Amino acid sequence: MNTPAELRYSEEHEWVKEEGEKVRIGITDFAQSELGDIVFVELPEVGDEVTADEPFGSVESVKTVSELYAPISGKVVEVNEDLEDSPEFVNESPYEKAWMIIVEPSDSSELDNLMSAEDYVKMTSEE
């Protein structure tokens, strides 16, 4: 399982990459492997507000539909439109091609609630 050390992770299996004043969000390699082949991704619109620990979209696999939970609160400033036509990117490249949204955090201290890669690996190895 690929778990990049420079990212932060939520208990709901989202990853967060800090990029200056903004954060890029997607789902982890572990999450996509558990879900199976992703066939559809539903994401918010640019300008929408997301709230930490609340759903902001969903991914549909051949097995199930799973909600995506915002790891932090803020305003959506960019959405990965490529996932609309190529949801398989989530399986092929969860950290590069399949980022989902970029958010301008309303409270960057929420990042402190996220796990390190090491802690995330520990959590997923217990599931």
C-alpha cells in the first residue's frame, strides 16, 4: 500500500496535501483498494463550502457507493474535472491524477487533527 509520508490522513481515508494557503484532498490508496473498481465520482462545485467530518461527495464502485468526508472545513476553489470522464484514475493514481478537490481552509488548525502517514498505516493495518 502506498502511503506518502508528506501527506496527512483522516480516519475516513482521505489524504490532505498542504499547498501554501490551500489544501489538496483525495482518497487513499488503501480506500481505493478496499472499494474496488471506481465507476463514478460525485464532487462539489467550485465555491461550495465543506465542513470537517461532513460528506462532500461520493465515489461509486462496482461493489458500493461510499461518501467522501471532508478532512477540514473551507471553500472549494478547484475540482478535478478529469474524474468525471475518467473515474478509473482513483484506482490507477490516487495521489497524483485522482486528487478530488482543492480547499481554502477556514481554520488551518484543523490540520492538526489529521494523522501522519505512520499513524494512518497503523490504523489501516488494524482494520
